[in-house]
Amino acid sequence: MSENKILLTEKEMPRQWYNVMADMPNLPKPPLHPATQKPVGPEDLSAIFPMELIKQEVSTERWIDIPEEVQKIYRLWRPSPLCRARRLEKALDTPAKIFYKYEGVSPAGSHKLNTAVPQAYYNKKEGINRLTTETGAGQWGVALSQACNFFGMECRVFMVKVSYEQKPYRRSMMQIFGSSVVPSPSNETAAGRKVLAADPDSPGSLGIAISEAVEVAAQREDTNYALGSVLNHVILHQTVIGQEAKEQMAKAGEYPNIVIGCCGGGSNFAGTAFPFVYDKLVRGAKIRLIAAEPSSCPTLTRGRFGYDFGDVAGLTPLLSMYTLGSEFMPPSIHAGGLRYHGDSPLVSQLLHDGIIEATALDQTSIFEGAIMFARSEGIVPAPESAHAIQCAINEALAAKEAGEARTILFTLSGHGLLDLPSYDKFMAGKLEDFPLPEDILAKSLQNLPKI
Amino acid sequence: MSENKILLTEKEMPRQWYNVMADMPNLPKPPLHPATQKPVGPEDLSAIFPMELIKQEVSTERWIDIPEEVQKIYRLWRPSPLCRARRLEKALDTPAKIFYKYEGVSPAGSHKLNTAVPQAYYNKKEGINRLTTETGAGQWGVALSQACNFFGMECRVFMVKVSYEQKPYRRSMMQIFGSSVVPSPSNETAAGRKVLAADPDSPGSLGIAISEAVEVAAQREDTNYALGSVLNHVILHQTVIGQEAKEQMAKAGEYPNIVIGCCGGGSNFAGTAFPFVYDKLVRGAKIRLIAAEPSSCPTLTRGRFGYDFGDVAGLTPLLSMYTLGSEFMPPSIHAGGLRYHGDSPLVSQLLHDGIIEATALDQTSIFEGAIMFARSEGIVPAPESAHAIQCAINEALAAKEAGEARTILFTLSGHGLLDLPSYDKFMAGKLEDFPLPEDILAKSLQNLPKI
């Protein structure tokens, strides 16, 4: 019998990231300055990002070398395993073969560490010893905390106050790695003080936390800012996932008909799918690439394609992307990492051009899939990752319906060991679905900037 | 540069468990019936254990086949990785080479699943569809829940009430895998009702929970009981750890001078060390084998070697082992899995015969080591596992002192992602050490049964 886990040695780890911008038929329109609406230049970004990441943001080189220092840290957990979900296949009684690439083996527990490490590295190399960031549920905050620790840098994380109080486990993780974690809104920034003056009991939001982190980074010479998704350089770093998966599928003597990733800001989906976009565009592979998002925040499936702000306050550059409107407030679903009104410009452009596809899933259905997966394969998935699982289950059942032995690959972006209270709620029958009402969507889209 | 992680393929996984009883110079004295003080026979155990495990308990065959069905489940996560802790070596500035075998990759998060799976399997094969057990901190309860789920069996876990309330994450894990979890003492058993009648607010103890689980198993034809450490068959199953580690060390071109495991009931230490005991006894290898235990519960380093009960109530067979006295109440340290008054008879006999050694460590020192390890290698360890880490750190510093490039191997028995509140307490300076006072030890040892 062939193996359940297809492993690569450290020597087989990719030495370069894949840059999809080399091969896209249409590049996304450039980011615009929020005040002037002119394309943003490197000088606009250099207050908060190191030059090497700014270069990666606009590069159209197909392959970009992974620095040896970054590879060294990657080797603490990479290459990650590719697993055949035989017990899940059996439970579904499907002719489909289901493979999953497991990123939860990272010490941060998710794929986020793949970009946190190079971001910390390039900053350190350019003399920056301190990073700020925001975090909601905490996966990104944990990843950046670990990455800064590996390079001996300070890290200050603005954590949405309600999560700070309700998710103490992820806060502990950040503190173990030496980060200082500040509940946001805080008194440390003008942005925070303004919110607190209006509402001393504000629970905070990702939008506010971003403003605070950016404000601190912009003010201090020795401090930069780091973002965990959406931007081109972030997605570039995540392509190690799909590159490894492709090599592992080849070792198993397989090639997928369908590739699936969960999608919030887009980095996990893109990291998984873009190396297969290369196959599709350059080598003519017939392959479906599916981004799985929550029906409560259906950016790709029901949003509009155009320019919008990346944050609530309208301080970030305008990005060309699918959006639900920057004022859209997603409901408090348990896949906190997928609650974003916009999406990666690269993912958005490829969807717009018909190269990838997207699907939206209800919260209760993804928890059903999560428990089925846990009981079959043993691993309790993060609620975000469970979107990819449920999408894979749906495709496996469609294959059964069609009587076709399709090969399905999805990425399990992280484990759910710090998300167990969400499972308690689901098992107690206390989770609701939040399909987005048509009128609320229409209203939110009315306020898109006119460009 | 050689690799950080030394991996085995599934085909290289051991096909047999190693039974140290084939090679020990002196076998432990037999378990005695608590009432008659006569050696216990298979018929005494058959009310709660399947015959195949009873046979393993007394077998002196050196190699015992791992059933194919068990191997199939093992392959969900095994072989587990062996890692070179290069960053830890550097942080310690030691000439020692430090390797760790990482059992936290199991979906249960610890080595406990290695024995939970065969225990569930043998019961199922003998027509048993329901297991009961007790759990304190919850690692064993999670492992048995997963194992029962894999074989479609019911599992009922009596969880010490104070842990049930304070460790909701591990309780959630058991429920995700379909177990019913009962806070102990409960009204379901005579033992539980008796305790509740005397003290309705009893926080429970492992001793009470064992009594409840055994009572239910003994009463019902379709139900057996499962134990997560101490017994010979449990330790047998754990030898996959040391066997794999030996093969992986050989792949790295190394052989350890020192092998370390944390030690409570003994299954993690024994599983790691016994395949090297074989080398020492049969092949004359020069090697130190160290069991690392808490100074607050120093069974091996300060206990007495002789017969004692396995539980507080004196209902289990008398075992020949090191013991602090069955009435000894260990303080509430955060390595809950190491709070046991006795120890495996096999480990005890080998210590008594000078083949292995033991050391005791303070709670605050093991958390210091845990954080140093996390910051170096990325992984946040379980507090139990941190005893092995701190012992390895001490040995690496001794090697530096001696100017010798010793090779150290330890097992990291599990991750600490569900133990983060303990880290919070340590970081807040709120953890104490509990060295065992001489007079309390003397008093506890006074009451040992006279045999």
C-alpha cells in the first residue's frame, strides 16, 4: 500500500518563491494614494516597509530567491507533509482521492509563519529592530511574534480588545515568544485615544488595530509595520505551500483535478493555488482552482470588482480588488481570519479573468465538515481551514454523484487547538449562519470610492 | 549541512514492539491480589482487560507483533520526527549535540495515543464496544477518546472535577471525538456517591476517578477499562518511540551517550529508553538512561522500593515498585501527568538494578527550560515534557563544563498548546516550587503495606 503521508526532505524544499505576476494575462491595476488617487510609489511605502519587500510588491520576475537565513528557519518545520485522507474518503464512500497539505505543523500552528519569517528577516537586514502589527483572532500575531523572536527583534501586537479578552491562549503564545501585546483601542496612539474618547468601552476592531499599528510604525525610525495577508509580497512568500504540494503529488504519482484553499485576505488560497496557476497558464493544465470563503463575508462570490480602501478609516492605499465595501462589518463568525471586506488584488484579478473560481460556505456546514474530518483523520482543524475541508467534501460528493475518480487537493492551513471554545458552541447547537442580506450588501456597495 | 529533521518513511516504522522483560536481569515481582496477597492471575484481570493485553502483561517474548490494523492508525502520524535542536545548542553554547524525538505530532498531542490505539483495538477484537477510563489533566482522556473513535467504540471518561472545570479545552477535544466526559466524583457509581455524600463539593482526585472507571467496567459485560501508564503492556506499546529514535539516530550517523525521558507513571521514559536498555544489556552499549521527574513528587529519587497499591483506596493489585506511599497527595503542580505516587514496576526494577538512573527537577526550573526551548526551536512544550528538556539542558551544560561533545537524546512527549494558562502563571511569577519535606515523606512511607 502506498503511504498516507508524502514527505519531502529539507533538501527538496523550494529555493525560490513563485511570482504569479510573471504569468498573469492582466496585472492588477496599481494601488492608489488615498489622498491624491495617483499610483503609490516606493517612497510612499518606505516609512513602514523595508525596500526589499517594496520591490517584491511590484516585481514581475517569475522566481525570487528565498534567502538562506529564511530557509534555515523554514527548516524548523518545512517541508510540511502532504497527506492522503483515506479515512475521510472511506467515510464519504467516494471514488475521489483526497489529499491535504498540512500547514498546522508550523510551530505557530498555521501557514502564517511562511511570510512572518521573511518579513522579519528583510526588516532586520535593513536595520529595523522592531515591528508592529495588528491581530484579530491571533494567528498572525503568534506567527509574527515567533518570527521576530527568531531574529532577536522586538514585536508589538495590537490585538482587538474583545479577542484579547476572549482568546487568552493566543495572547499567551505571543507573550511566550517575548512580544508585548496591547489591547486595542489603546492610549498609546492618537487613533486609539480618539476611539476611547468617543467610547471608553469600545471592543475594538481590526480596522482600529491596523490604524494603531501603522501609526506607531510611521512615527518611529527604528520601527516598521507588517501585514499578514492581501499584499503581493505576502502571497509570494506563501507559494512554498503549493510548490511543495506539487512535488509531493508527483511523488505520489498524482496530479489534482481540483485545488482548494480557504480565502479571507487570500494568502492561504493563493499560496496553495498559484503554483498551479502557472501550470494552467503556461503549461495548459486542465485544473480547477477554488477559493472557499464564508457566506457571511462573501467577498469573491458577491462583492464588486473595483478600487477600495484596505481599512475602515480609509487611510491605506486604494487597492484594485473584489470588495464588499470598506464599511462592511462582517458578523462575528468563528473563522475570524476570514472576516475581511476585501481580498488580495492578485486573487481578485485572476477571479475576474476567469482563471480561478470561488465558493461560499455556511458556518454550521464548515463545522460539520470539521468534525467529520477530525473523526476521520484525527486532526482538529482551525475554523478557517474548515472552509477548505467542507469545499473538498462537497467536491468529493460531486465526484461520487458523477461516478468519477477525481483527485482533490486542499490545504489545511492550521490546527484548531486554540479554537476549541468555538467547537463547544457548535456542539451545543449555539452557532448560527449569517447569509448576507441583499439590501445590506447593496447599501455597503453604494459607498465605494468613485474612481 | 545535514538536516534538522530526520524522518522515516511509513515503511520504516517498527512492525514489532520491544519487550524489555526478555532481557532484564531480574523481572519485577508479580502483582499481588489486594485481599489475598497472592499473585494475581489472568482470571482476576479478565473482568476489566481483554485477554490479549493480559498476555502482553506477563509475556517474556522479546518482540511482539504490532497488528496491521494498529499500524494503519499509527500511520496517520507515525513515524514521528527526530529533530536536531541546533538553535538550542547555540543558545547554550555547548559542544553537546542535542536531538529530540517529537511525539506532539500525534493528533492527540502526546505519546499517549501510541498505547490508546492498541488498547482500543484488542478490546474491540474481543467484542468489547465500550471503554471507561479516568483522566486528570486530560492528555490520556483525549488519546483514548481518539482511539475509541477510530475503532467505532464508545468511550466514557471520568475526569477529575477540578480539571473538568479548569481545563475546558481538553474536555472539548474528548467531546469532539464523541466521548462522554463525566466530572468525578459523580452520582453514577457507588464510589462517587460515597465521596459526594461525605463532601458534595469534593474537587475529585485521580484515585477517585480510577475507582469510578473501574467500577463501571467491572459491572458491565460490554465494557472494559483502560489505563494510560504504569502497566507492562502500556510500556510495551510505547517502545515504538525508542525504536524509531534509534533508527533515526543511525541515519544521522549518531548514537546517544545520554537518553532522557520525563517520568510520571513511566510510559514515556520507558518507551524512549527501553530499546536502548536492550543495547546496554544485550550489546554492551555504554549509555546513560535518565528518568526526569518532578521534585514535588520524587518517586524514583526519594521513594521506597517495595510493594504498594496503585490507587489511593487500595483496590488495585499491589505492585512491586518505587513509591512515595499510596496515601501521598502530590501538590498541584502544572505537570499534572507526572503526579503519581508510584511508578512502572519495569522502570522501578531497572532503577533498583542500576541499569537506569533518575533525577528530580523543580517546577520553576522546568518552565525556564520550556521557554528557552520554545524560543529556540519554536515548539511550546507540555509541562510534563519540559522535565526532559530541562534535564537535557543540564546535561548539555555539564558537557560544556567537561569540554566534551556528548550526544544527548530526549523525547518531547507532547506540545503545551492546551497548557498555556500554566505559562501565564509562570510568566507572572506566580509559580512555586514544592520540594518534598523529609517529615511528610517519612510519614507517608510509614503506611506502606507490610509484605
